[in-house]
Amino acid sequence: MALVGTALTLSILYLAALFAVASFGDRRAGQGRSVIANPYVYTLSLAVYCTAWTFFGSVGLAATGGLAFMPVYLGPTLAALLFAFVLRKILLITKAYGITSIADFISARYGKSGLLAGLVTIVAVVGTVPYMSIQLNAVAASLELMLVHSPNAAFMTGADSALLVALLLAVFSILFGTRHIDATEHHQGMVLAVAVESIVKLLCFVTLGVVVTFWLFDGPGAILEGLREAGRGDLLTLAGTGYGNADWILLTALSALAMLVLPRQFQVAVIENVELPHVRRSIWLFPLYLFAINLFVLPIALAGVASALGGSPDSIVVALPLAAGHDWLALVAYLGGFSAATAMVIVETVALSTMVSNDLVMPVLLRIKALRLERWHDLSRLILMVRRVAILLVLLLGYVFFQLIGNRYGLASIGLIAFCAMAQLAPLIIAGIYWREAALPGAVLGLAAGFAVWIYTLIVPAMAGTGTLSITLVTEGPAGIGLLRPTALFGLSGLHPVSHALVWSLTANVGLLVLVSLLVRQNKLERLQALLFVDVESSRASTRLWRGEAQVGALLDLLRRFLGPERAEAVLASDAAARGRALARDEAADAALVQLSERGLARALGAASARVVVGSVVRGEVMGPDELMEILDETQKVLEYSHRLEEKSLALEEATGELRRANERLQQLDRLKDDFIATVSHELRTPLTSIRSFSEILHDTPDLEPAERQHFLHIVIRESERLTRLINDVLDLSKIESGRMEWHVGPCDLRDTVQEAVAASEGLMAEKKARLECELEAGASVVVCDRDRLLQVLINLLSNASKFLPAEDGRVRLIMRRHRDRFEVRVEDNGPGVPPAYREAVFEKFRQVSDDLKSRPKGTGLGLPISRHIIEHFGGRIWVEDAALGGAALCFTLPVPRADHPALAAE
Amino acid sequence: MTKRVLVVDDEPNIVLSLEFLMKRAGFEVAVARNGSEALAALEGSPPHLLLLDVMMPELDGFEVCERVRARPDWKDTKIIMLTARGREQERERGLALGADAYVTKPFSTRELVEQVRLMLGES
């Protein structure tokens, strides 16, 4: 069979297979087992970005401009990384408000403006037509090349292959994309098909690349060799691209914006997105795909140059295998290109036809009273018909554009021109979701101005090039005004024509958008929508926008007419589910149902049209913006009030809890006080008992042995001393704890104080036959504290240590050293030590810890608690740990005073 | 027969004074420094009277009292509890546990000796 016949057959078989894939996807979706709900299919569907332009055009561009093809892929790579958060917000908005397309998105943001929706649609259609023509051009060119190699394909002779391709794709797209009316319902089958196409085109291109590089040529080295022989070594340099630095940046930025605003990208990335988190995975998967499909662009292009094929560089991918006699490889290349083209055409036409029907045609039809659309029984058929015609029309326009411009421009140039038109939507979107003040007049004027500048700087020169307009317009400017030359506006020259157009169109666009928005006041619906968009994270709760009186029956009829009976019932059913009962036909519909109906209609008609349609049945007008804002304000107030109430009740609850806790604490304190008094009483009565008993014994027993008398007297004296100490300690502690202690704060020398304490304790140590060693670090040792109290602590610690010493060879070591910001004093002994479990308890009042109960230590049980209070009062810390000597180490720190300490200055 | 008195207290000076007082009054005296020692001392030949301090570490006076009263063979042992805490509810608790008297420290030595004599039927 003739090669071209095989190619055509293959195309039809391929489309049939694709249709089967799509049906499978739809069937699975119908069973609730979605095949597309995963990040890989999502990423592959994003790869609809790579069209016939990628397949044929990039190679063509690389063959003439080397690396010049790269910005178009660098842009989306950066966009995937940088725009993830923008995309996230757009997705939140889209899902929250039932957005159907990019036009719907923009118009909804700017007060559901029909004018803006229409304008956006026009820009999108105009921007898409050249793009569509690229696809037709590329596929048709490949077919024609193969026709040359099929001498006996008489049936094709004289046929218009581009028209053939256009019609084929139109039929297929109509079959594919307009089966449902609800534009927010995911086209699961379509997305799956597009994902499969992304795999097919990648495989085809890589196969082609590998065969060309390693089979037709002996690797990259051989291609470079051939390139040098052909005298085109410059293709591998940056200079070979013909781009300046500014061009690189601008064209990359343009491609990045395209990712956001191309209708088909918006369709797959936003409308068809199943789950938000898929975006995260695509951030790196999508650039990976771009890298893979671009890997062999340069080798194939350079191989084409080296082979001196002749003909259009955009045809290299098919011409190269044909020239080498590998017909099968040419078919692989053709199939890849065809799959890239079909994917683009399907998604683009579905997206555009939704926009054309919802935002351009239906609003107009609805306003033409003569049509009496409101009497139509079922409008859903009309809507579908409009969409089908729109698909056919867009493809035919693409065909016409192809006929007009023909092969005058490379595929890549036309693609960039299309990008530049679409880029005009970007400021409206970005400002729309981040800037509350962005206003409808600014958006309309900005978009119109940007679009006009685009026509003037890119389309006018192209038309002059084809002879449609006078060439002097371009060379000398209108009426000879040089500053207005369309390719060097205001004297800006030296840029790539698309960079030049981008600079001026976006300047006009953004400038007017910002300036006008700052000058005008938004109307109230606009303000509301702006709020809903910009603060989407916080305001997703539905706002009730309709007051009024509509009957359930009237709404149901409306829904039936636009959505068909099935979907209309579904809307009512979801209302019944939310409400807990179904409303009867003659009942009054409340705001919630009206809102639900509007949302349902918006899915089919877009926000602007749905508003008009619902307005026709809600008696007493659609709520005027003023009333709306009033109600909103009121709602806001009620919300605020309830919020305040909630806060108050929370505060009350908190206060109650605090009271309860305070009460518990008081009771606890009361118990503690009782315990303390009982304990103090015990501690006071114990020595008192000994004193009284022995005094009475001494008094009543005149005939006591002198030694015994002496012993008893000694006990009386010792117990009296104990009593005195105890009373002093209790008084000290109560003063400290109640904050009535008088501190005599001043600088004091820690070393001197330590030495004084040592001197005072020498008697005690001698009594215990213990050895006291001192290790006092030299250097300044001034601290700020109450010297007498510090002395009290030191003596207490030393006497404490002495109480626990072994009978023989008792040792106490006193160490003082300075750390960076504090002094540390340690009193170590070789007694039994303090078990870890008791190391905190020893600082509690009356908690004497001793293993050996027979030798209960003679202390008041208040020394360490008092010491802790004193040390902590002066910013230090006191604790117990193991001593190097084997016993306990009682340690405390005191801060090194700052040089500017007021107590030091007073000295 | 000489009556035996067991003095139980963790304060050595108080033990010393009570020991002196009881001996001077003509009793045979044994001493214990805490509850466990007291119970051990009771095991051999139970004393006729226990002078029992309440607040002692580990086994306190209340518990010793309770254990003594739980033993039928010690039922004849009189118990005088001595306390330095002086709370009314503790006196009640001590008497409820089976103590025969509850004396608050510091006490009059003469009155205490008199009370012991009375309790042991030696006036």
C-alpha cells in the first residue's frame, strides 16, 4: 500500500484506539473507579503542552537557530516550580465556585461580567487559531511529504490534505468533547486519552531520536562532524540563536505565562484536576517529561542540517527517515506528530467551545428576546449544538489562517505569536487572585489595550509581509511617524519581534489595569467577588447572594431546560439531602436552593449567564448589589457578634477554670499551712519536752550523781540551743516566704566570705575529727548579695556536711571556681551521700533524709530550704550531686555581676 | 513482781529521760528507737506498759498500737501514746486504735509517772 495510505489508515486506527481508551476512562469514572485520579496521569495530561510545535517545530527551529527552541521549554519548567502556589490558589477558587473555563474564571472575578467573559473568549479564540493552524500545517506537511514518496497514491492527488486533517480532527473532537453538558464534570475519558497520547508522542520522538543518532549516524560525534562539513558549526553557540539576553529572558517568561493561560493548559491543569495534591508531584514530574522529550531535538535537527535535506526545516522529522529509506521510521515520526496534534486539538477545542458557547454565544442568544429562548423546553441540546459548531469553526478558522499565512512563517514563530496573545490574560488572573482592588474597567481596558498592541506589533507586520497591508507601514511607520513603527515601537529595537510585542503589550495591559483600578470604585458585586477570590482560603463558606421569592417549580423548570431533566433532578436531590427533605413544586425556594441552582447552571452556562438566567425566575429582582452588600454586612455583623459571644463564653469558661484552680490551690495551701504548723509544733515541742523533763528530774532528784547531773544539765543547754536555732529558722523562712525579709544587698567578696565560713566551722570540724580542705580559685570574686545571708548558707552547708561524716577519717572539701558567667561553690564530703531519689526532697521543709535512723541528724530541717531561697534570691541555683570524695556534694552558683550592675556603681 | 515498761521514741534525749523516770519509779525498763524495734522487743516477753511516741519515721506509733491490739496475747499490755503534734483528731484516733491514754509533749513528769503507776495498779 502507498505510504501515505498507510499513514492515513494508521491515523484513523489511532483515533479509534484513542476513542476506546477514552470510553474506558469514562466507563471507569461512571463506576466510581477513576483511572485519572493520580499524579502521573495528571502530569502526563499537562504534557498536552507539547504539541506538533514541539514535534516538528522545535526541530525546525533548532535546525535554523540551534538552541533557540529552548526558552519555550525552560519557561514551563520554571513555571512548574514557581507557579505551584498560584496554581493551588486558582484550583481552590475553581473548585469552590464551579468555574468552567479561563474566561469564566476571569469574568467571575471581575463581578461576573459578561463583557469581560466575551472579551477573554475572543482573545482566546484569536490566540488559538494560529496555534490550531500549526497543528494542521504540520500534519498536512508530513502527509504531503509521504505523498511524494508514494507514486501510486492517485486517490490523494489534488486533495487538500490540510482541510482533510481539519475535518477529521473536528469530527473526532466533537465526538470526544461534547458528550456532556456540565463543563465542570471531569472529562475523565479525554484526560486519560491525552495522557496516553503524551506517552505515545514521547515514545515516538525518543525512538526517532535514538535511531537517527545511533543508527543513521554513528552517535552525536558523527552528527557534529557532518554539521561542521555543512559549515553550520555556529548552531551550537548562543550567538547562533539570534536571541539577545533580553530575548532569552522575555521568551522564557512568555512560555512560563503560557503554562498558566493557554485554554488547554487551564483545562487540564485546573478544570480537570481531580485532587489538589497532584500538583505537588507534577512540580518535578512535568519538567522531567519536558526534558525527556527535548533531549533529542538538537541531535535530530543537526542530523537534518548535516544531511542537507532541503525543503522546510519543520519537516525534518519525517524527511530524514524518508531520505534514509526507512519508511517505518517516517511513520513512527508521523504518528508521534499526529498524536501531539490531536491531543492539543481535542483539549483546546473542548476548552474553547465551552467558552464560546457559555461566554459568547449563549449570553447573546439569551438577550435576543425575539428568539424566546425562555419558552424552549430543553436548552441543553442547543448548548451542545453551539459547542459542536464552535469546534468546527475554530478548526476551520485554523485552516483559513493556514491558507493565508501558509508556510511564510516557521511553526515556532506562529506558536510564539499565539503565546503572546494569550499572555494578555495573565495580568488579569494574577491581579485577580492577589489584588483585591483590581477592578473590572481596569481589566477590560488593560486586556483590550494589550490585545490591540499585540495586533499592531505582531499581526500588522505579518499582514504587511503577505502584502495585505502596505509594507511602508512597517518600514516607515503610520503616516511616516518612525516612533510608531510596529516592529520598533517608541524606538525599541534589537529585540526578537515577539519579545518586542510582549514588552509593549504587557506594559499597556498591566499599566491600564493598575491605573484604572486605582482610579475607579468597584461596584459591590465586584468587591464581593474580589474578596471571595483573593481570600479564597478563608471565605469558602457559601455566601447567600439571593433574596427572594422563587418557586421551586420555576427553578426546576429552569434547570430542566438548561441541564436536561436528569441533572436537574440531581441538583434538587442534593438540595433535599442537605435540607433533610425534598421541597414541593409550589413551595418557596430559599436562598440556599437558588444559590445551588445558580451554581448548577453556572457549570453549564458560566457564571455570567447563569446569573442572568436565574434572575429571570426569581421574583422581585435579583438582589441588587446594595441590598446584597447590606445583607453581607449584616451577616458579617452577626458572625462577628457570635464570634464575640463565643470568645466571651470561652473567657468565662476559662475564668471558671481559673477560679476552680485557685480554690484548689487555696485549699492545698491551707492543708500545707496546717501541716507546716503541725510540723513546727512537733519540732518545737520535742526539744521542749527534753528540757522540761530533765529540769523536773534535776529539780525532783536532789541526790543525783554529780556526773549524771552534769550530763542532764548539758542536755538541757543543748536542747535550748536547738530550740533557739529552730525559732530563728522558722522566723527566717516565714519572712523570706512572705517577702518581708530585709535583704542588705551589696557587693561582697565570695572568697572572703567562704574563708570566714571555714573559720567559723573549724570548731565543728575539730569536734568531728574531720579534715577540711579548701580549693579556692584565684582572681576577682565579687558577687552582689547579702553577705550575712551568704555566710549563713555557707555555714549551713558546712555544718550539714559535718553531720554525715563517718566517725573515722571524715573529710570535707570546699571548692570555689569561676565559670564564664557564674561562680560555683561546692561543699563535698565523704559521708553516705544522698540517693538520687531524695536529691530534690532535701530542699523541702523538715525533710531530713537519713538512712541510719538511729543517728537522726541534729538539724532543724529548715537549713537547706532557707539556703535555697537565699541562693535563688540572688539569681543562683543550688543542688545536690555525687561528690568526688564519695559522699554528697552540695553545690550552688551565683552569677558574676555585670560591670554596669547598680550595686557595683554605688560602691 | 516488777512491772516491765517499754519506752519507744526516736529522740535519744526523750528516751533517756523516760528511762530514768521509769527506773526511778521502780519499773523494769526496755527501750526501742522506732516502731520495728518496738515490735521486736514485744515478741519475747510482752511488757506491762508501752510508752509509745507517735511521730517516728517508717512505722509510726499509730501503726504499732494497731498491731499490738491485733494480737490477743498482747491484750493486757497498756499503751500510753506520747505526741508532740497535739491535734485533737489524733488523740481520738489514738484512743480509737486502743491506746489507754494519750499524753501531749511536753508533759509533767510527775503526772506521767503517776498515770503509769495507776495504770499498772501500783499506787
